[in-house]
Amino acid sequence: MPDPNVTTPDSDSARELVVPEGGFWPAPEVPQPNIYPMEWHVETEKLAAIYQKSKVMAWNPADLPWDGLRPGDFTREQRLGIMYWFSVLANFDASGPAVFARATIRAFEKHEEDPVRKCFFSITRDEMNHEECCQRAIGALWPGGPLDWTPETDLERAAHNNIGWLYHNGGRYWNGYNQAVGRYSLAVLFTSFMMGEMAASTLFRGMASATTHPVFSEMFHKIGRDESRHLQICMTILENEWPGLTDEVRGTITRQLRAGFVFLSMILWEPPEGFWELPPYFLNNHRVLMDHARSAGLGVLSYDQQADNWRNAIAKIRVIVERWGIDFPAVPELDIEGVDVSADISSEDIIPVF
Ligand SMILES: [Fe+2]
Ligand SMILES: [Fe+2]
């Protein structure tokens, strides 16, 4: 039944525009920060092109040849070692989706240009894939891993306990990141992200060539390619952000670079002093477990190769930031000279992401 109170115009031509006397009423200002107004400004064409490329290069972790990853091809210790390494990786890569999702929302709130928002989204997407690789590799070789299983030997108890300590620190990172993301400018955040992406692309390139297993080889090549694209995104954003830096921000970036080294060394090499809260036996047992992963053909580099790789990656970062007048922090662990900022690093300073 038609509602008698509603008048329906009998044809389109009967509708008349309403122009209020005295003009249209301005809409209220949208309180900021807010994702509105929604616009699609493009200032950096290069970022727009990287975003389009990221869609063409998309891949699906489910399509890796998982049938080729057979538990029976490894000893129990090797399977544990591989699960342990992927759990260490997941401490970094599994934070990726949430970290970049938050950065994506932040970019909308700050009305960053459209390609910045889209590139953050694409990194979020990629990191979800990287996390899925950790999930699938662990699921194939150590069901219940990282932590939902009952250890039966001392080696297994050591692995389980170390992973628990790693995730304790992952939780501390997330708390710090949540505060940092609102407090720091894009220049500071992205220098940290850039360091993480440089670390990630270096790690996966090294492991892609060292692994003897076809599933891991394909996985590491594909992740490494994504990480190189993330690095390119960070560099493109930083080229826009760095020219206007103040000395104060430069000083913050120097501290951030040291924080990045402290945080990322856990996966690239070994954890230095300064952030990681770990029991005294952690590192020894970590080495034993890494040896098992290495012997399984996962592609974990030796201690010295890892140090060389990390040193080379840091040298590249140094060249990039020094071009913009940013001092590099001292990294005595790798014989790298620079400004000593180690005393001013706190857990809230840790913001890099893989
Ligand atoms: Fe990444
Ligand atoms: Fe990643």
C-alpha cells in the first residue's frame, strides 16, 4: 500500500532543485585526524606505478609446491630447528600485517596522497602472505607450533621456552610501535621501515641462494622480491620527506637506526644488548636450534656470513642516510664506527618492520 503522506513525483521533470534563501549551508568541519575528506590526489607518480606493479607481481603462498615439504625427509631435531627458525621469523613477519594496517589507517587520517595509502595497503597484503608462509611451513613440519604443543625432550623444552621469550619481546615491540606511530613523522617512521626492508631483502636474498630445498628456495625468492619492492616504496617516500629535515629529527633518526639494528639483529644475526629481555641460556640454545635448522638445508647462513651480510646491508643504509646529513650510529658489534647513542635507546624506540 503506498503511504498517503509521501508525495511521489509522477515524473522526473516534476522534481525541482531547492536553493535555500541566503545560500547553501556549509557542512560542519570534519574533526581531525579523520580519514575524510576522501580524495585521490597523486603527487608521486613513481609510487602509483609501484602500486600497480605490486598487483601484477602478486603470488599465492598456497600455490607453493607444499607436497614437496615432507616431514619424513628430516630428522625430528631438524624439523624442530626449522619450526624454531620460522617462529623467530614470525616474531617479525607476523607483526607486519598489523603494523602496516595501522600505518595505512594513519596515512588515511593524515590525508597522505593516494599512492602512499595504496602502497601501505599493498605492503599489508604482502606481509599477510609472508606470515602465511611461516604458518604453512610450521604446520607441515611441526603441527601445533610455534607454542601449542607439548615438548618431550630437553631440546624441545628449550625451543618452546625460547619461543615464549621471543614472543614476550614481540609484545613489547607492539606496545612501543603503537605509541610511536602517532608520535613520529613519516620521515622517522619510514627510515625505520626502510632499515627493516633492507634487512628483510638482504636476509631472504641470502637464504634463497643458500637453501637446498625447492619449497624454501621458491618461498625465499618470492618473499625477497616483495621485500625489495617494500624497500623501493620506503625510499621513494623518504626522497619526498628527507629534504625538509630539522636537526632534531635527524638526531631522532640516528637513534632509530641504532634501535633498528638492535631489534633486527635477532633474525639477521644474533641479539645485542639494549632491547631484548631474554634469560641467560637463551642465546646458547638459540645457536643449537639454528644449527639443526641449518643442517636441514633451510639456508640459514653461518654466524660469520650473517655478520657480513648484515654489515653490507648497514653500509648501504649508511650511504643513503648520510647523503641527507643524518649521522650514523656506532655499531661496534659489527665494527661500524659512528655516533654513540646506545644509552638513549628505550623499548618505545623500536619501530622497524620487515
Ligand atoms: Fe617487508
Ligand atoms: Fe615481510
